[in-house]
Amino acid sequence: MSEMKVPFDRSKTWPLATTILLNLVPVVGVLFWGWSAFALIILYWLENLVIGVRTLASMVANAAVMGGINWLGALFIGAFFTVHYGMFCFGHGIFVMALFGGNFYGD
């Protein structure tokens, strides 16, 4: 009996390779570019902001696809999300600065 072969699916390997390469950037930054621990923590905090913006964009895009009354709901949920996620990011930023705040260049 022959074994069934699964074709190579590039759509699943591309995001995996991209994720691995992007997660190597901080490692290279610390090992070769002299990044401090504070710079690395700030990088991850900024990533938190990018995730929030992408989530908000997804909410708006979903409302655009659905159309109709969903725009009103999307505006409310988007504003609600922005206020609450903004408060979280502010508090998280204060916590990061209080705990790890220092020289960005590690001097």
C-alpha cells in the first residue's frame, strides 16, 4: 500500500518562518548590537501597542465587511476598546518605567 502524501503548503510555513525570524531580532540586538535589558523591555512594550492598533483595525475591517448597523456597534466597541486598552497600556508603561526605567543605551 502506498502512503498518502501531504503536499507542501507554503501558506502555513511562511507565517512560521516570519515569526521565527522576527523573534530572533531581539536576540541579535542583545548579542551583537549592544541592546540593554531596558531597550528590550521597551521593544516588547511597543509591540503591545502594535497589537492593540491591529486589533482595533480588525474591528473596523469586520464592521466594513458586515455593513449596515454593525458600523454603530463597531464604533462603540472600538471606542470602548481604545479607552480600556489605552488605560492598560498607560498603566503597563508606568509599571515598566518604574521597574526597569533607566538609561535606554545601558550606560
